Amino acid sequence: MEELNAVTIYWLISIGLLVGLVIDLSMFKTGIGMIKNLVWGAIGSVIIGVIMISLNIFAPLIFAALGSIAFLFLFNVFSFDQDHKENAKVS
């Protein structure tokens, strides 16, 4: 089983940054932006990864990547909602 140490945290952050970069490149100038995607991807990966490690779930790094994708999906979806509300008020 995986244990929570500095190397694991490094890999969780790296996976989150990679997922954030891929999500940002696939959004084509929409969504929350590159820096926010990178930060929230890393945060989501660390949160999900630590939870999976503490529950002794097999392959926590894979779950961290999937959790980071889900986390970024939610942030990008709700940012679209806010953008549409702001554009409706201006018009």
C-alpha cells in the first residue's frame, strides 16, 4: 500500500498540475484560466489522494487524477454560470 510521505505529496501535486494543464489546453480560452486550473487541479489531486491513502484504497494516484478531473470540471462549469449571469446584467 501507498504511504503518505513527501514523495507521494510531490506526485499528487505533479499529477494535479498535469491534469490542470491538459484541462486548460482543452478549454480553448474559456473557463477559469490557466493559473486557476493549475492551482485547483493540484489542490483537488492532493485532497482526493490523501483521502484515498488514509482509507487504504488501492491505486490512490489514479483516484487522485480522476478526482482532480472531477474537481476541475465542477469549477469550470460553475465559472461558466457566473460569466453568463454577468453578461446578462450588462446587456
